[in-house]
Amino acid sequence: MKNGELIVVNKKEISIKNMGYILKQARLKMGYTRDQLSERVGISHRYLTAIENEERRPSYEVLSKLLRNLGLSADSIFYPEKESEPEEKQLLRLFQ
């Protein structure tokens, strides 16, 4: 993988190569323009564009603000395969 596509968490490498796409789709679903979301998060329009286009990775603080403003869980970025599971299956897995 290219530099910047992996993040190390608890000595595990996690691919975050689709983070920009996920954030952009959530922004569009919420009906925010880039200007609106960047203002809410406190970053520049240019920086948000770079994040969505996979050219830059946000800091933890910026990512946290983006997720909060877009109503996303961290799992949607770090474990996107879980988002495609039906909710019932996710709940059953929690109780196993």
C-alpha cells in the first residue's frame, strides 16, 4: 500500500484508504457543502477537499470533529465492513 493508507492502532495495521470517500458520501447524505462542513469543523475548504480526495490524512482531533458533525461512528472509517452488516447481525455478534 502507498504511504498514508495504513494507520497503526494497538500494534495492528488498519487500512483507511477509503476514508475520504466515506467522509464525502456522508457529507453529501447530510446535505452539507464543503464550505459548510469545513466551517463547522474549523478547517479550510482546501483541507477538507484534500481529505476527501485522499491527498491528506486528518489529525485525530479533526477526524473526531468530522465524524461527530457527520453522525458517523469511528467504526465506519476503521472497520467499514461492519457498516454493511445488517443491524440484527451486529447485535447478535455483540451477545456471542
